[in-house]
Amino acid sequence: MKRIICILLMAMGLATIAPIASVMDNSIAAVYAVDAKAKAKAQREKEKAKMAKEREKAKAKAAKDREKAAEQKKKEQAKAAVQKQKDRDKAKARQAKAKSTKPSSSAKQVAKAAPKTQPALSAAEEKAQYMAAVAEIDKANAKANAYNERDIAHRLGFWGQVGYSNLFTSGILFNDATGTANPIGFQNKDKGYVGGGLGLGYQLRYKQFLMTVGAEFNTYNSVMAITNRPDGTFSLAYGMAPYANTMTYHYDFAKLNDQIIGGFVQVPLLFGMELKDIPLFWQAGVKAGIGILGLSTVSGVMTTSIEDKELIAGLNDMYKHALVTDKEVERPATNVNFGLNLAASAEIGVNFDRWIKSASRLRVSLFADYGVLNALSYKEIQGAQDIPTQMTVAANPIDFPTNSALMTTSAKDAKVNPFLVGAKLAVWFDLPRHKKATQEYPKAPTPRMGVYMYDENSALALGGVAVEITNVETGKVLQKNTNRQGLLQGRFAPGTYQISATKNGYYPSDTILKTVEVFDFDTLRLPLERIPAPIIYTLCMNIYDVETQEPIEAAVRLTSANDTVVLYAAQSADDGFIETPLTEGDYIAHMTATGYMPKDDTLHFVRDTFDLYMQHIKEGIKVKIENLFFATNKTYILPQSEQAMSDLANFLLENPSVKIHIVGHTDAVGSDEANQILSEGRANSVRNDLIKRGVAAERMTAEGKGEREFVADNDTEEGRQLNRRVEFTITDVGDEDIQQIY
């Protein structure tokens, strides 16, 4: 029984504890939830306080800047007032002086008494000077014409040449070990080959004389037939250890040739004549050059044999050897050292100018070049030998080194003379001739005319007046300013002229006609009437909520309708009232206020008081983006839209919880499809521009409605202009306070 009672008590305890635990868990969760909300709220309050502090700083900075601007403006105005007073005093002093000289003269009489300029020279003196100047120009032009008529030509050209070439050799002597001539050494016989080259240069022709200089690259090919036997073959015999006394190896070469290629960079200097009556020319001179290419390839047909003087019992230690017959051999090319070359050169040819009419001059000629200096620059190389090929004791006795005949020790005293003869094709281009300019003859003395400008009221001379003088017959216009004495003087061809004058602060003068005759000299006197100073009025503005009609405290910037220069910036009073002194004209008022959409209004100010209205920010309001301009039929936003886009971007950046929907509209001109595409493109251009300025893309959507939602008549230009617009609708304002736009 006790056990049952204990079990029941335990069950009751658990049943009681479970709901208590559940309640405790819920309480703890609630506490944590309240704490999280409190933290979030505290964070929001902290951020709001931070933003409010930043706004206060910005307001203070703006106020400070306005104070500085106002102070600077006052200083400039004071300085301008002092300068203006000084100018007035000077004008009064000049006027008093003018009146004191002729106290009884009226303003017009004083104007007539203005200084009248006189010609410095008489007509006869001017004519004498003119004839003397003509004589001097005649002398100078005679010299220039003589220079220009010289029979001279400067040419640039290029050429190619091909023909027979050879490298004539002499002085190759095979010496034995004692240094004496060895009659069994090799001999060489030169055979020519094809050679040629390319070049470019400059040619001077003076009358019939020719001089040519330039640079060219020529190749010379030669084949040396190498022999040491009467039948024209080349043979070598070697005794190979350990059987040198009893066994001899014979190497017989047929057609052993040393083909040598030489390349020289040369500078030709040639002199000659170009005949006039017949199309022939000739040149002769020298070509100085240096070898930059030298290659030699030894080739032939080799036959090997063994001469055994006695039969040897055992040949176990004998070199392995394979007898060959008529084996063609060609060894890799070796370098030949060529040095300086001085060649005598001559050519004779035909020019085709009279048959081929072209901007270029074609020349075909026969030429010959012969090197008069030894072009071989012998340089002892490693393993130099006396003959072009010889045996060495090696694992395979068939292998033998070869070398160019010109680079053996036998060729130390050898001489090489390059030779090239053949045909040459040259193309020359005449360079533009520099001609001395001839002097133009001065015009005969022309009439002179002067203009004197003066203030109509004060009769004082006016400097800096822009005078425009137009020739009625030719339409030619001359514009000049008067000097400090109010004078403008000049010479003008005989004829009829229209004369008018303008100056800042004055009304334009009347246009008058003046006929100028030969040797005429007259001074016209033209008055200008001063424009009255502009009248400053007071511009008054009241700013209201468009829905409640209650006054709003707003920040206002005033700019001219033609530019973006800020003329006035201030914060309205609590009653929404602002006033500022301005002249009559067109202005744009940029308005911003806390909780309201920024707005631009165009004001045509003629001593008016304007009532301006702003829209409170809330979901669903539709706003047209004012002063937004696109290129005609394009989606490109023009630069003059900068202020509108900047204000809209600042509004969205200052209010990160606001989301908008951008809609583009067009007029009814063009097809529906084209207008739909254009409206979509312009809406997306606005969205993309805002993204570039830092506005998150997910906060904006865009669409185009083409011409479907017009707000004015499409039959007039004014109506079509109103229909071409981009609007946006605020779709969400979030739970944050709407901030002020600065």
C-alpha cells in the first residue's frame, strides 16, 4: 500500500511539474523575445540619433557656408560700390574738364570737336613709297624665281641586280712542315656562279650631272675546284698505326669543290650623266663595303682503298675499315671571314621616262663591280690545317674533317677579289621640290576711314566699342574695337560699307551706309545710348502641402533657367514664406523638405508672389521627374538632367526603406511598337543611372507604357512635350522615418 501511494504521489508530482516547466519555458522565450525587440529598437534609436546628428552637422555646415557666402558677397558688393563710385568721380572729372575747355558747347558740339586724325603722308608720298616697295620686291622675286627654275631633282629609290659573280682568289700556297713550298699540295681553280643584291639610295640630278649614294647588300658566289693531281682529282694517303709501315689508306676525291658564298653590305658613291636627247645614262665610282656573310661547303665523290705492302699474319689489332666506292660526301658549311671591300663600279643603261608615264622613274642598266682590295680576312681557327680535308686517327677512319680552302693555313697569304657583272633594275621617285616663296606686291594705296565713338549723354569718348564694318558688295565683315580715345582707324577698298557698333551697357548703334572713294579719309562720329541699370524686385514664395494647404518649412535653391548656378539658397520660415531680391526673368526653384518629395518648379518672375506646393511622401503617390531630358528618339540621358537625377538619387539614398516603380511614357508620333520600346528604354535608363549612383537595384522596378497613358493632346507640340515624360510611383515607404533631402 505504501508503495502504491508513493507511485501515485510521484505521478502527481510529474504531472504538476510538466505544466510549470512549460510555463517557465514560455516565460523565458518571451523574456528573450522582449529583449531582442528592445535591442532592435535601441539599435534603430541609435541609428536615428546618429542620422539626426549628421543632419544637424550638415545643417550647421550649410548655415556656415551661407554665412561665408553672404559675407563674401557683401565684401564684393562693397568693393564694387567703391569702384563704381571711383568710376563716377572719374567720369565727372572728365566731363567737367570737357565743359571747361568749351563751356558754351552742347553735347553734340563736343562730339564734333573730337580729335580728327590726319593721314601721316600725302597721296604723292604714299605713291612714292609704294613704287619703292615694288622695286625691292622685284629684286627679291627675281632671285627666288632663279632659284626655283634651277634644273635640279632630288630622288629616292631602290634597285635590284642579278648576274654572274665570282670570288677571284690568288696566293693560296700549300707549305710543308718546314715552311717551304710543297709542289704536291692542292691547287684551286675558280668558277663563277649566280650573284646579285638589293639596294636603296638617294640620287641628285643637276642638269645632266648625276650623283648617287646609298646602301646595298650583294652576294658573290664562287666554286673552287680543288686538285692535287694532273687528272684534276684530289688524293690523300695515310699510314695507320700500328701498320703504318706496311699498310696505306688511300682517299681519292673526284669533283672536290669548295662552294663559297660571300655577302657584303656596301655604300656606293657614283657619278655620271643623264643625257637629254637620248634616253641613256651612265655612272661610275666606287663601292665601299664590309663582309657580313661568309659560308663554305666542301663536297665531292670519295673512293677509298688500302695498299698492303706485305701480307701480315695477324690483323686482330687492325682498325675496322669499310672500303667505299664513289661515295658522295658533303660536309656542313663552315664560316669564311670576309673583311673590307673596295670595289670599282660602272654602269650604263636606259631610262623609260619618255615611254612610261608614271610618278616613278624606271631605269634598266648593265653594270660591273670589281673588288680592288683583298676581301679575305684570314683568321686562324682551332684545328687549322694545310689542306681542305685530311684524315685523323679516329675510331672510324672514314670520318675526316673538312674546312674551307680559304681558311686553311695555306691561304694565309691568299687574296680574294669579289666580282659581279649583270643587269640592274632601278625605280626612282622624285622628291617634292622646296621652292622659295615669292613676295606679294603691296596693294596700291587704299582709302582710309576712321570711326569715333562717344557717349550720347556725357559726350565722352568710348573705348572698347566693338565696331562691325561690312562690305556691301563682297559681304566681308571686319570687327575691331575702338582704342581708349574712342577711335578706330583702317584702310578700306573703294566701295560701300555698312557700319554698326555695340558695347556692353549700351544700346546698339544705328546701322549707317558709308561710301569710300580713292584717297578718301573721313572720320565718322557715332553716339551710343547707355542702357539703364536693371531694376531689382523682391521675389516672394509661399510653400504649402498640396493636400492640406498647410505651410511647410522647406529648403529652397534658386537657379537660372539657363544654367545650374545657384543664385539663392535658404530655409523657409515656419509659415513657409521666403523672399529674395531678384531681377525679372525665368528661374527654377528646387525645393526639399522632411517627409516630402523633392520638387522643381519653373518661375516666370515679373514682380510676382508664387504659391508652391509639395507632395507628402506616402505609398501610391505618382511623381513626374522634372527637368529630365533625353536625346531625340534615344534612351540616352542628357547632361542637363544631372540636377534632377542627383536629387532623386539623394532622396532614395537618404531613405533606404523607400521603393519605387519607374514608368516611361511617349507621345503618339511613330508606331506603337517603337514608342513602347522607347518608353521601356527610357525607364530602364533612369533605373540604371540610379543604380550607378548607389541605389540598390531591388528597390526599383521599371516599365514602359508607350503612348497609352497620355496627359495632353497629341495634336500640338506643347501637348506632345507633356506626354513625353518619366514618372515614378512610391510602392513602399517601409517603417522608417522619411529623411530630409539636402
